[in-house]
Amino acid sequence: MEVMVCGIQEGETLEHSGCCFDKVGMQLVACLAVLVFWVAEAVESCPDVCKCTKKTSAERSEVNCHKKGMRTFPSNLPPDSWILKMGENGIVDLPANVLKPIPKIESINLERNAIKSIHPQAFSGAQRLMLLNLYGNQINKLPMKGFQDLINLRFLMLGQNQISSVKPDMFTGMRNLSDLDLPLNSLIALPSNAFKPLIALKVLDLALNRIERISPKGFLGLTELLFLNLDNNSLKSISAGAFKPLASLEMLVLDNNLLSTLTSATLEGLSNLQELYLRNNELERLPQDLFRHTPKLSQLALSGNRFKNMDGNIFTQLSGLREVYLHDNPWTCDCNINGLVRWVSQTKANLSPLESLRCVAPTEYRNKSLSSLKDQNLRCRA
């Protein structure tokens, strides 16, 4: 392949080319200036401390600036940047139009920086972005409509920040988001329509916040949601119908809250629920028809609560039940537990761990396993 610069073919001298300096000196100077500029631009298009690597396609660059002591978002990134790794730096804010020079960007990792503020137009123009990782920063407030240009974003990681509230305008335009991670923040309540724009959301992680209240319309619009994690919050009760919009939900985690009561309507709308985790709460009893809304339930965890007795008939409507966790409860083995003992002896479900399912009272049955009581008709004292 022949290369021509300033009208000179590769291997041709200035004399042979006719590009004599005396006759066209100014033209040659101009050409050399262009060459110098082009070389300089190629070098400077990658920040000095970063490593820029061309991928299989000549039009895509991976930029690695991980843990390089950067304090600001770089402005001299390759225009064809595709993946940007900037974790563990000291970046404190994301100004307006910071991604405008890299319109082909698809993945950005900014975890464990010191980001406190995000300009509402910070992500303007980044319509190809699919993954945005902001885990482990110091963000306390999300900008209204700040993500509206991210129409193809699939994964948004906002865990371990200081976000104290969520509102629908914060998620405007994110119609293709499938995974929203918000654990380890400072959320106290989920207001009405909090996530309504997220019509394609499949995974919502709200663990390790301080959520006390969920509006009856808090999950409105999340008809495609499959997994909801509310582990380690401060929920004492759940509003009737709060889960009703979640028609596709398959797994619900409510472990490590302060729930003391559930109503017959608590699980309303969860017709596709397969796994329910209620470990380490303060539950003492369950409504007899609690599971009428969840015919597909196959895994149920109720360990670490305050159950003293339970009617085993509550589980008979769950024909597909495979795993049940009932240990670490203060079971009182008297006449009120006969139904549960009978169910334990007959069920095909795995009661894991069966050896830990033991009586706490009365004294004569203390530490006996419930499975060993199947032939006894336990009595209550007068």
C-alpha cells in the first residue's frame, strides 16, 4: 500500500517528487506542521496515567485509569472509547456534558471514588451506555432527570452511597434498565411511584438501608420485576397491596427486618412468587390464608422468628413446596402444635435443617425434635 504525505509517495525523495523546498517551502512547512499535530493528537488522546487499548474493532478503545490518583474526570479520552475503568480514584464530581466527547461509550466503572455531586446533564449524549457503576461514592442526592439520556442503560450500581430518597423523576427515560442496585444507602421510605419509569426492571436491591415505610403504590410500574431484596431494613409492617403491582416477582427477601405481623393481603398480587424469605423478624403468627396469593411458592424461610406454635394446615395449599426453614423459633410443644407436628411427619418438603427444629417448652419436651413427636397427641394443661 502506498502512503502519500504532502504529495510525496513513500520512498520518494523531495528532489524526485518535485516538492523542492526553494519552490514550495511554505507548503512543506505546513505539511510538516500537520504531521506533528496529528502525531501529538494521537498521543494526547489517552490520558498520561491511563492505558488505552484498541479492541478487535479498530473503532473501539478500552481505557484503564483504575487507581491512578485522578481528581477530575479526564477530558482527553479517545473519541472511540468503549469501556472506561476509573475505579478507586479521587474524583469528586461529574460536571455537565462530561461524556459528550465519547459518544460510543458503553461501560463506565467509577466505583470507590469520592463523587458527591452529579450535574443533571452529566450523562448527556451517552445513549449507548449500558453499564454505569457508581458504587462506593459519597452521593447523597440523585439529580432530577439526570439519567434521561441513558435510554439503553441496563445496569446501574449505586450501592454504598448516602442516598436518602428516591423519586420517579430521578429515573425518567430509563425504559431499558434491568438491574438497579441501591444497597447500603440511607433510604427511610419508598414513596408512591418511586420507580414507575423503570418499566423493564428485573432486579431491585434495596438491602441494608433504613426503610421503615413502603407506600401502597411504592412499586407501581414494576410489572417485569423478578427479584426484590429488602433485607436488613427497619420494616415493622407492610401496607396492604404494596406488592400487588409485582405480578412477575419470583423472589422476595424480607430477612432481618422488624416485622411482627402480616395480613391476609400482604402477599396479594404475587401469583408467580417462588421464593419468600422472612428470616430473623419478630413474627409470632401467620394468617391462615396468607399463602392463597402465592400458589407457586416452592421455598419458604421463617427461621429466627418468635413462633411458639403454628397450624400445619397453612402449608397444605402450597402443593409445590420443596424447602421450608422453621428452625430457631421458640416452639412450645403442647396441643397447639399438633397440626404442625402432623404436617412435619407427612410433608415431602425438605425441612432444613430438620435436627434444629426442636421444642423449647414445656420442660418435659425441651430440646426434643418435632419430628420425634409424630406419634404423640400433645396436650395442653388445664
